Amino acid sequence: MAIATKKTLTQIAPFEAVGIVAAQSIGEPGTQMTMRTFHYAGVAEHVPTGLPRLIEIVDAKKAPKKAILDIYLKSDFRTEDKAKDVAYDLESVSVDDVASVSDDLEKKKITIKFNERDAKELHITFKMLRETAEKVSALSIEVKDEDKKIIISPKGKKDAEITLRALRRLSNSIRSALIKGVPGVKRAVVVKEGGEFFIRASGSNIVGVIAHPAVNPKKIYTNNIKMIEEVLGIEAARNAVLREIKQVLDMQKLYVDVRHIMLVADSLCAEGMVKSVGRHGLSGQKAGVLGRAAFEETIKHLVNASVKAEDDRLVGVTENIIVGQTVPVGTGRIRLQVNQPKKKSKKSE
């Protein structure tokens, strides 16, 4: 009996305004959030938490300000040494990280000066730099081993064929050329949690990371919700929204019932893609004209509705408040029908 009573008490009453309650339950603690950032151990990244991170999530930003990637390994690679080897393979290093690239527009030459100190920290050799430059330029290369310099002279049949724009384009391509690693993955470090070694990196290139044979493709996570949606689907993105919002609130020591957060996550992902709550997302897609106009861009919505001769069925809360009708929430949704007894005709009497 006690279990049945408890179950009944946990059920939501018919026509309860769950959206308003969820908005209040998350919005009120949100006023107490700070603007602080959280420093991830080992990774030189200060990841936004609190209010800035919550805004990123509900605005469905294409990429977070600081993307973090947690990479778990297969059972054969979970030792510290093997995990470090995998981290080295994944961490991307471009030419710009280990060398200075300068343009000589007059002589139409590009000079690459090897930085030994930076290269030593990243375990990059001059030979690796030279091989990368050869792949990118595919032109005549002069190598000076004693000065650790590479000079590229992109000359065609005629010097006039090589324009300054082409030279600058080639220079930019060389700077961004990848010497090793997965594109977009930076500062990969080995972290130990719960007795297990895994890799934490800056970036969110899930596709490139799971291609590595040592990575467990079933156990990888990033705080880039849009990337999760593209690679793993909308259900995974919905779970990521739920996890990220809950993590933000937990870090601020704010308790919100998980059901409110689940409702927000479901609303953002209801149409098969992660949408924002603003005028470009949920608020801008309300069925009623008055509901859309009440949020933002009032004149735009009213003018468009006038041109298209739209009508408003007054099915939402905002629309009914504007016109002074009973709000269709709670007892306002109840419609009573009375079966009146039929009057007896005089003939029957």
C-alpha cells in the first residue's frame, strides 16, 4: 500500500505546466551561478563552467569555447607507458608549432626555420619537418642542415606565373601542414581515474580518434554536443545535453531534480537535431503568431503574419494571456459538458 501511495504521489497531475516548472527550477539556481572556469588536470585548458557553459548548451553552439576529449583505450593499452605512446600518436603537431615560416615576396621564396627547443618538447625531428614540407610544396626545396633551414622556391616556367597571392597561399598551407597526429587534437595527456589510465585531450575530432587501433570506440566522450550529434546520433546528443547541464549544476553545488533537466534535453532534441531555445530555435517555431511575437522581433513576426494572412488558434499560454483568456494549463484545460435532461413533450403528458 505504501509503495502504491508513493508511486501515485510521484506522478504528474494532468495538464500540469511542467515546462514552466522546469524553467523556474533551472532558471532560479542559474541566477546564483558564477562566471568561473574549471582547470582540467594535465590539459592546459580553462574550460568555462557555470553560466557561460549553460548558455553554450541551451544556445546549441556549433563548437564550445574549449572542447575537451576523453579517450578510453582497449584493454591491451591501459598501462601508463602504452597510454603515453597512444597519446603521442594522437596529439597533432603542425609546422607552425615547431618552426617559423617567413615569406620573401621580393625573391619569391619561403624560408622555414626549425625551432629545436619546441621540437624537442614535442619529439619532432628536422627530418620529419623536411618530409612534411616536401609533401605540401612538391616544388624545389633547398635544405640547409647546418642552419636547420628549409628554403622553398616555387618557380614555374616563368617567374611571372607565381603570383604573390599564390606564394602567400602556399605559405599558409605550409604553416598549417600536419607533421603527425589527428587534426584538431592538441595537448593529449594521460590521466588516471578509478584505477584506469585514459587520455584527455583538447579538441573534439571523434572520427579521427576512433580510427586509431588502440582506442575503444565504444567509450569516448567530448563536451562538443554538435560533434556527438553528427557522429553518434541524436540520442547520444540528448544524453550529452543532460550530462553537461547536470555537470554544470553539480559543480556549482546547485541541486535540480534530474526530471527538469531531462525535459530540457528532450525539448532541445525533439525534432531530430539539437536546437537552441532562442528565436532561431524553439521560441521562433511556436505555432501561434502572438507567441512568436511576444519573445523577440515583434514587428517582424506581426508584419509577416499580416502579409501571409495567418490566424492564431490561441493554443499556447502566451497567446491567451495577451488576449485575456483563461490559460490552457491545469484546470484551464478542463472543458465541462452537461447532459441536460430532455424536456417532456406535452403530448407525452
